[in-house]
Amino acid sequence: MTEPRLAGDMSAEPQDAPRTRGTSTLLGLPTSLPLVLDLDGTLIRGDLLYLSFFSILHRNPLIVVACAAWLMRGRATLKRQLARRQRIDWSRIELQQDVVALAEREKAAGRRVVLATAADALLANQLASRLPWLDEVLASDGAHNLKGANKAGLLLKRFPGGFIYAGDSASDLAVWAHAAGIITVNAREALRAAVSALGRPTLHLPDRGRGEILTAS
């Protein structure tokens, strides 16, 4: 796999370069700072909310009516109710191969790898159980939707010493604004420009086509 490049045409560190705990590595930032990954569109291709919905729809078309009622109580409620009923085929979930390679490399170097997602915790933990390099999961809990400013606030409390954050959408700008280092995944040009304006060390990971299929560890 071709090694990604840092913003500003700086070369990313080769995969076989020696790594030492506590020294400057990814984005010139020490391994004491955790690598925090978004899930939908970043770690995986697709969105677990929609996958949950469609995994139920073919069995129960009336789920549409229930969803409308749940959504009136908030997106976190909707996600939890769908998560309780979903029949996702995890063997068909595609992982973003560059993100996985980066996470595994940083984990081997001694960096903590965290999943922080707006997806419901029931789903996020099912996924995480298949990825042994993940150290921690932060997710929506049925009452609070962990997205945008909510996610930023939680990460600031959880990691007051700083963190590196990987995301893919405009909602992640609220998190990147507080991150020590930024990683974008399959980001559009407008989003990359907005990220550049933040003036933080940045790594852009492009779309390399079909990702690897999730398998049990």
C-alpha cells in the first residue's frame, strides 16, 4: 500500500521506520496523545444508522412508522431503538484499509487507539469486539448523540492533554478545532480547505477504492 502524505507535501513516516514510545511520530506528535477515530465514513464505509434501518426494513416495513416516533425523542433514541432490533451482517462491513493500517501501526508504536462515534454504543461495541487494536469506545448512549460539539466536549474532558482525530465530514470540524493533530478520510476539497484553515498538523487519506472486509479476530 502506498504510504499517505502529510499536508504541505511532507512525506509520511515509512511503515518500517523505528518507533520509540514518547518520541515524535505521527504528525510530529508524541505517542502519549491518543489516536481517536470516527466510525461512519472513516473507519468503515457506510453508516451504521442506515445499515441498522435497512437490516430491519425488509422484515418489518412498519419500522418506518416507529422510526418517526423515535426520532421525535431525538436521534440518540432513534439510534438505540434501531440498534436493539438490527440484523446487520457484520461480515459484509468494509473497513477503510488506510485507516486500519494507520491505527495498527500507531498501536504497535505504543499509541492508544480510541473509537469515538455518533453511532449507538450497542453497535460500536459489536464492531470493536472484532478489532483487537482498539483500546476504548466512546459512542451515543440512547440519550446523548455523540456528534459534533458533543463529541468535542467529551474528548476534551477525556483527553485534556490532547488527541489526534480522524474524521470525514463537516460535523468533524467541531472536533478538529480542538485536536492537536488532524486526519481526514476521503474528504472533499472544500472540507480539506476548511481543515487547512485550522493550522494544525494534518494528514489527508484519500479514497483507495474497495476496503477490506471485516472479519472476526
